[in-house]
Amino acid sequence: MILKNMILKILVYRMRVFIDTEIWIFSKKKPKSEKFSKESDFQNANKFHERAKKFLKNQISQNEIFMTYHQLCEIFHILGFRGMRIPLDNVQRYCFQLLTSEFIIWFENTIKHVNKALDMSLQSGIHIWDYLCVLPIYKGIDVMYSCDVHFKHESFQSLGPKIENPLNIWITL
């Protein structure tokens, strides 16, 4: 019986993953052709959108997603206040859906995380926000998914979890 339970746990193991903010944003913001001066730029943006959307759908159905409340605030800010803005009531509903979803495990930032993020930002020259997203969770995850070139930096690589780019293009933010 014990062996059977162990086998069942292995068969239904859900990876624990971090999905960087920009992937959530790409999946939610559908590009509009009139916002692009070149058709090729629009097509590339649309590919990013479709890839991110498909990737997120798969992750939600297959894995546990670890997220900090700080990251939720990033998502809210970027969707509602940066670039192609989504109406705030829609953004608020979306964020509430994330908060109440069963596929996300939530984490808080402590003063210890903030102090470490400040140190890592100072040493790396990378803004503090990415560190605040991963420091509370990195010890419990298997993979960090990001398309942000900062995640190629040694300070992120040294945290332990493997880092993969599901969109296959690294971008500078």
C-alpha cells in the first residue's frame, strides 16, 4: 500500500514553477496592428502573445505556480498603467481571479527578502523588482520561466532552479 501511494504521488507530481511577469503580460495584452509601424513588428508581437497564452494555459493545467504578492502588483501595474492599457476594472477582476485561483501558491516578501534584494540589485546593477519576485520562492521551485535577459545573469543563475525561456527570445526590460 505504501509503495502504491508513492507511485501515485510520482505519477501526479506537479512541478513548482515561477512564471515571470512579462510572460503574464504578453499572454494578456493582445497586440493591435494599428499600434505598430511595421507589419513584421506586429506579427512578432502577436507570436509572443500566442506563445505566452498557450504556455500559460499549459502551466496552469499541469503545474503549481508560485507567486509573490509583489508580482501580482507588478501585473496589475503593467496591465493597467503601462503601454497598451487594459481598463482597470478588467485588470482588477483578473488580479482577483489570480488571487483566488487554486493553481497559484502565494508568498509574502519579508524585510529579509527586501534587504537581500537591495544587496543583489546593488551588486548586479539589475533593478530590484525581479529579485523581489523570486527571493521568497526560489528554494521551493523547480523552474523559473522568463524572457527577461536579467535572468541570464549569474545572480539569478546561482539561485539554483533552472531558468528556461518559453518564448525563445530574450528581451531587455
